[in-house]
Amino acid sequence: MDLNAIGNRIKAERKHLGITQEQLAEMVNVTTHYIYEIERGMKSMSIETLINLSQVLELSLDYIIFGNQRSSLGELYRMLDELSDERRLRAEKVFIQLLPHLK
């Protein structure tokens, strides 16, 4: 497991979301220094902390650990938030029509 790469992915997403290390630490219930050490690749983390980071940052565990496939769900939420209500409803209708073909 490449702790430097894991830390870089966590740091990049934290910055992308505009969250400080202090804020992330509070959200995940760890110390700011621990977040600093994780982002620098100096410390590994417990499963509980990893899951909490995954949920807070809306990243898949697979992406955090291996760098595979960002959580499309988090990205989808961000894109939908940027749409007007009318366009969001249209996107929902398209998705509902498309979903049976994706199963």
C-alpha cells in the first residue's frame, strides 16, 4: 500500500472541496496533526478512519487506497447541484429512462 499516494489523493480532494485540515479532522473525529501525517504519507489509518474519510470526502475506498475510479456518485452530486431545478428534473428523467439499460 502506497501511503504517499493515499495521502496525496486525500489531500487533493480535501483541497478540491475547500476544506481545511482542521475542518476535515473535526469531521472525521481525529486530530489535525493526524490528518497532516496521513496526507504526508507518514501514517496509516484504521479502517474506521478510512471509512469516515471516504464518506466525508465522497470518495470510494477503492479510489483512496488504489487510485482506481473516483467515486462517480460524489461527482454526480456536484454536477447536479450546479444545475437549475428544471435541468435537474430533466436529468432525473433521462437517468430513469437509462437505468434499466445499465443493469
